[in-house]
Amino acid sequence: MEEKMKLYKGRPEDESGRLEKEIAVYDLLDQLQIPFERIDHEVVPTIEACQEIDRLLNAKICKNLFLCNAQKTKFYLLMISGEKKFKTKDLSHQIGSARLSFADAEHMEQYLGVTPGSVTVMGLMNDKENHVRLLIEREVLEAEMFGCHPCINTTSLRMKMSDLLEKFLPYTGHEYTVVEL
């Protein structure tokens, strides 16, 4: 990780070189009047690589997993505590779906507008037809703050869980299901 990682309030002053999908997240958060803080960093492909970022963000370490049923007809976005191991059997019976697995990159791009390593709840803004069902682990839901990517894994955001639940999700038209893992 870079030595000079720093916490900033809001969107970057200079947006040159940033992807359109990242700027779209900032535009929506501003539109919905959702305050956030951000850290720019190198690519973080794993939750372990996020530890320094999470320390600076001072927010709940959260993994975002994009899952599907065996037939690839139902898709789920799971927000789970970063330190927890994910076991499909623990989740399958709670949501009434047998044989969950990780969804492929094509569906990830199609429904969330993100690529592997950048899965985020912010991607739900791209799921206009509600193909993806949001699942939030109770422990994550109960945290005041949470961290996520703005559809790219070179920046991490911190915002209030209440803003996600009361502003962002109603805007996207997504409801959520609380799960115990």
C-alpha cells in the first residue's frame, strides 16, 4: 500500500483519469445528499489487502459477494463482514435458494456495471430492472458506518449505513434481506 493514503471528504477535486462509472457514483451520492469520505489507493484484489484502508476509513470491513443460483436465473449481492468465511449452505436455506455459487463476470458487468474485484453495493444504481437481490448480514447492517468501492477498486468510500438504507436503496428501488451468518 502507498504511504500517502489519505482520507478526503467527498468527491475528488480533479476527476481526470477517473472512470465514468466512478464519477456516476459521486454524482448520485451528491444528488441524494449522502455525505461520504474517500481514500484513493492501489488496486486491492482481496479483503486482506484492504486492512490498512479499513483502518483509515474506520468503518466496518465489508465483503461484497455477487452470487447466483445454479440455473443463473437469480442473482444476489451479499454484504458480509470482512473477517467471516462465507459458506453457501449457511445462506441458501435463509433465502430459499439451493446451490448458490459465485456469479460470472458477464452477469456482474450486465447487472452491476462492475468487474471482478470491484463488486459493491453502489453497483445497484446500474440494476434498473432489479435483477439483483441485496442481502445484508445483520452485523454489517447494525454498524453505523460501512465501507465500499465506487464501482472501481482503486478508491474506497465510507458512509453511514442509514444513508444507504434510507436514501440510496429507495432511489435504486432495491429492498434488502437481513441474513445471519
